[in-house]
Amino acid sequence: MHVLDTPKRLLAIAETLHRWAGALAALDRTRRAKVVRYAEAIADTLGRAARFSVRLAAEPDDKVAERGLARELGRITGYLETLVAVLKHHLDGRKLAGVKRRLEQLGTRRVGRASGGAAARTRIDRLFAAEGYFRALADSLRTEDLQGRKKTMEKFTTLTGVAAPFPMRNVDTDMIIPKQFLKTIKRTGLGKSLFYELRYDQEGRELSDFVLNRPAYRNAEILITGENFGCGSSREHAPWALLDFGFRCIIAPDFADIFYNNCFQNGILAIKLPQAQVDKLLDDANRGANATLTVDLEAQEIRGPDGGVIAFEIDPFRKHCLLNGLDAIGLTLEKEKAISDFEARTAEARPWA
């Protein structure tokens, strides 16, 4: 299929995914955040592809624009394949079948000479329209997340997921989420900027050698890292960004104190282990997509892919809060009846107050 014929199929995929917004809103918050992140990445890439198409329409012999368009369309295919992988266990297989067929067709791209006139305008319009659908999808799921978010955080009981190896020491919070992304007070939307200076080049393109950009680790939920993780400033955006990417558990020899406390306040289980055990888990994590670990908070155990078990310690109060999904607001709401009764008695005894 000609690379310049793909906008029609991309628009069809965008329309299909947008129609699924209601079903996607029923996903748990972590997976919904992943869908938002990939929808935004696809929208950004479609925007760049559309701008290359505008250049080609004006100058059909522009080889730089031609190569740029092919590159961006290829990148979109990769994002879509990852998005489908996230959804495959959560949507009816018949729904995904049509999207998969279109993705297979996109995989047979070939570059050729661009045509101009009305045909070029149609291709450009389709790319911009597809961009709009993906942005609308991301916005609707983000709004759903904000409106439907409970006052308490998600419970953490047992987590089975891919572990990403990131053995760097002294990773500070500015490295986790750089200062230019701290303007928001929303907890969503930060995942795409996690480890920004390590994940992207100066033009915002992914660096293929960074662990979270490798296909095996794009959906990782456990991070295995080095000592003194989360040092530096106390920004709570750091655990927000990690959670928005999809991480529910971080394992390291030790953490900076404020970051460690912030993790538990946001539903992330931070586990401290001796360096030798962290090294064993890093070795397991280097297996790629086979690097699946199970973290059982109730039993306080980490089970590896080879059946090995590592026990970990955790403060009983923090364990209680995670198991029951209780942040500071949730703990207060546990006393809601007592608070209401006190207010009623006070109003009766001091009606003038």
C-alpha cells in the first residue's frame, strides 16, 4: 500500500477507537492512563505527519518531507500496535479484529511520489481529523478519570506485571519529572514526560535505547532501580508521573525520605531490599517481556519468573493504608460518622456558632 494512501485507514482507526470511549472509560485508572498517554503520542505524531504532508503538497520533490512523513507514519503504527496490546485483554476480541486488520495493512507501506491538488488536501484533512479524534479520546478519558476518581487512592493487594530494569543511582526528582512540567496540579498527563531527558532527544523524538522506549517495557508496572532513588526536591509530581505512566511498585536499595513517603500517599508501593536482592531482580527484569514479577503485599513477598521468592518488610500502618486504598483523605473519611455526629452536637449546643 502506498504510504500516501494511509491517512484514510488511520482516520478509520481513529474513528473506531473514539467510538470505544465509553468502554475504555471502564478500564482501571492505570490502564486508562496508558490509553491517554498513547492517544496523545499518536495525536502528536499525526500532527507532525500532517505538516510534512502540507510541505509535500507545496513541493512534491521535497525528499526531507517525504522521508519525514514515512517516518512519522511508521511511528504511528508502532504506537497503535502497543495500544492494541494494552487493550487486548480488556475489550471484546471482535472489536479489536478490525483494528488489527488495518494495522496489518499499514505495515505494508511503501513511499512514492506525492500528488497535489484536491487529493493532497484530502490526505491532509484526514490526518488532521485523525489527530483530532485521538486528542478527543485522550481528553474524554482524562475527564472521566478526574470526575470519577475516588477520594481515596486505588487499593494495592497483589500486582503481577512486567518489571523494567533501571539500575541508575541517585536519580533525583528533576530527572524523574523535569521542572518545566510542574505547572499542572492535575495528577494525570504526566506519564508521557516521565524521565523526559532520558527518553527523548532535543526534538522530542524517542531515544530507542532507553529502557521504557523498548517494546518489552512500554507497559511495565514495576521499576527496579538504584540506591537513593527520588533524591532532590520534594515535588509530589514525581510519584504522580510514575503512577501515570503505570508504575505501581518501585524496588530499590533505599529511597530519599520525602519521595518514599509521597509514594505511599499516592498508592505506589516502595520496597527497600538489600543490594544483592535488587541485583537478582534486575537480572530477572533484563529478560524483557518475560520479566514478570508478582508482588504480594499481604504476604510481603516478591515472586520471580523462576519461582524464587523474596520477602520484604513494610511499616504495618503503610501496609494497612495500601491494602485498603487509604490516603490522608481516605483515613479522614473513615471517621466520617464521628465527624458528622460531633458537628450535629455542636450545632445543637451552640446554634449561634
